[in-house]
Amino acid sequence: MKIVLYIIVVLLISSGCTSNPSIEDQHVYLEKNRNTPGVTVTDSGLQFEVLRAGIGPKPTRNSKVTLHYVGKNIDGSEFDSTYKTGEPPSFVLGGVILGLVEGVQKMEVGSMYRFVVPSELAYGSKGAGNEIKPNSTLIYEVELLNVE
């Protein structure tokens, strides 16, 4: 029985089923992305790129926002998408991860940004569920639809 369990563990590890990017991988990704043309880095370390400019108002952390987004890990695996549900959520901006609170406040209604959120501005050492591992850098493409 122990031999069978050992073989299963070895197969899982070699197939990548238990892997997730290391902290070093996260830093390498952030360093490479910061040098991409069009990417701006804030004092906090948030990285963003304007994919489409908007012309509407900008939200504050207390604003209720409606937006579409796709969230991915740096390996490209998608952990959330409002486009798949077809229902853009509305919520008070200050209630989400710090990286999005900071980033979405830079957006005007109608704009679309790509945010690369370092772990310390996301879920940190705790992670979130099975799809966002501890210390994960996250990528969000956000389309700001409305501000109240």
C-alpha cells in the first residue's frame, strides 16, 4: 500500500498537479513585466497598463462600482471571470483587495486596464481558495462600466 501511495505522489509531482509558481517566480514575473512598454508601476508596487481609455468619472474607494473582470494567475490559469457569468458585479470598491482598490481608482468609466497585483496587495501568505495559492501575484483585466 505504501508503495502505491508513493508512486501516486511521485506521479502528481512530476505531472505538475501540485505545483504553483514559487515566490522567486513571482518576483521574476513582476520584474519582467515592469519593463514592458506601456506598464506603469506605482509606489506600492502595483503594475498597470491602460488597454482602453475611458471618458467618464473616476471612482473613490467609497464608490459603488460596476465592472467586468478576468482574474488569472501568472501561469495563465483563470480563477474568475465575470464575462463567463454575463453578470458584471456591483460593489463598494473599498471592499476588495488593496491592489484593485488602488488600481480601479485610476480608471475612468469606459476604460479597460490590466493590473498585475503583487501578493502583498492581493491575498498575501493566506491565498484564497484552491485556485489562488499563498504569495501569488495576480493578473486582472478590468473594464469599468459604472460609478455611483
